[in-house]
Amino acid sequence: MTKREITIRLDSGLETRPVALLVQMASQFQSDVYVESDTRRVNAKSIMGMMTLGLDSGSEVTISANGEDEKEAVDKIAAYLTRSLG
């Protein structure tokens, strides 16, 4: 299992469009991918699950993945969530 703690830097936080892009990105990987915030852990491949987290820019989360391409999955998702679009 690969894990990484990050701070979300997307200017708009995780609104509908950024969540849809994240889910689409996570779905490209064979590994199980999760996003954790506080005590909640959701499947990053689930748009409804991701929306329930209500994450904003500045939120701290842990991205984890388990499977054959886990490192690549965590790296790519972390890079997406920590980039500023402004």
C-alpha cells in the first residue's frame, strides 16, 4: 500500500467538475484508490463518495492506493490535487 498526505491546492476546492476529473483519473488505475479526510475514507473512483467529503482548497487529505500500479496512482492524483490553477 502506498500513502501520501497532501494539502489540496485547487483554487476551487473539490467542486463538481474537479471531482469528476479526479474520479476519471482514479478509474484509469487497476489499484484500489482512496481519499481520507479526518475519519472518513471514500473510494476515489466514486463520484458520490468524493462529493460527500466536501473538500476545499487548504483541506488536508491522505491519498492511498493498493495494487499493481499504486505508486503511479498516488503520484498522479497527488499532483492533480496540489496544483494551483490560478
